[in-house]
Amino acid sequence: MEPRKQFELLKKSLPALSKLGIIYNPGEANSVSLIQKMQAQAPEFGFSLVLATATNTGEIAQATQSLIHKVDAIFVNNDNTALAAFESISKIASQNKIPVFVSDVDLFDKGALAAFGPNQYEIGRQTGKMAIQILQGAKPETLPVLFPDKIEWRKKK
């Protein structure tokens, strides 16, 4: 998901936010790509990104602890390693009164202040439609790149 939309909602949720912690696995190409996009867009919102890396879920707690006294909030983007250990991130952040935001709306009830991301069910439907096209003879390389049709936003009241 494009960081700009997420940053807009982060700023709306916490107007004074300036130091944003990001936990990611540098071995995940998607995460590295997202980090680069986030770093390019963060200054427009007055954000300074503080990065913490974890190459597996066992390193997530330590990565989270490393951010605690350096950030105003933590954001977990579409990093599979961080998402898999989200409850650990949420627990440590909560104990230290650091708000956590997540891009996977399915994790909202596991301790995030807010979640903004694609509806996973709808992504499955879009993928199914593409699979039908391929089964009917369309060449995958001729199909357009699609972005999620439906984005969800959940925030604690």
C-alpha cells in the first residue's frame, strides 16, 4: 500500500507525531521497497523514521525494545516477519505507552491504535478474477497490475 495514504492517517490520528518507528525484515524485498518509499515521503509529513530490523520473529521483541525511547509511535507495514509477531510488538509498546499502527486490519483487535489497509477478502476476489482470465487463455504478462479495490480504516475511539 502506498505510504502517502498511511502517513496522512497517521498525521490525522497523532498530529504531533514526528518520530515514527518501523520494524521490518531487511531480507523481505517487499519490506525494503516499502521502506524506501516511506523514507522518500516521510519528510513531507514531518516524520523522521527510526528503523529497527528483525530477520525472524524471535528478534521482534528486541527490535521493538530498541525503539521505545526513540519514537512517538510504531508503524507495522506489510512486513511478514513483523506482522507474524505483532502481538509481541503491541504488548511491549503498550507497556511503554507507545501507540502502534498497523497496515493489516485483521490485527486491529490485537492492540493497534489504528489500522489502515486492504481488505484481504477483496484481494482474494480480485485474484480469483485474474485466475479466471488466465484459465480462459489470457497471458499473465498482459494483465494489468491491480491495487486493492477496498481499503479499510479502523481506529480506537
